[in-house]
Amino acid sequence: MGNVRQFKIIVEKHPDGYVAYPLGLKGVVVGEGDTYEEALADVKSAIQFHIETFGLDDVLDEAPVLEAFVAETGVTI
């Protein structure tokens, strides 16, 4: 049995469901579902597959994400 590593996950709620993605991984890893829990379970599975496919050393960012914030700002377009 391997070690458990914690990842910070962003979960977004959209009109048609939820999207989840981890912070601190190289590459694109996304999960989705009709509920928050389904999206979280799907992204967990996607993280495991990504690490098994490419190896832990090749997918982790060099510096871990210590905290994550959600901010909003106006941009002139």
C-alpha cells in the first residue's frame, strides 16, 4: 500500500454540473460530475491515473501549493 498525498482541488459549479481540478500538478487533470462528490471522486481517479502513467516525479510541480485563494477583479474588454 502506497503513501497518501494531499492535493488542493478546485471544484467549480456550473449550470450543467461540477468540474474539479488539482493544483500543483503538471499537465491537464480534470474531473467532472453531476454533483460535487462525483466531480471530486472523478478527479481523484484522474490524479491516480496521471501519476501511474507519467510517474510522480514528472507530474509534481517543484514547489507545493501552500494555499489557494479565490479572487475576483474587473478587466476592461
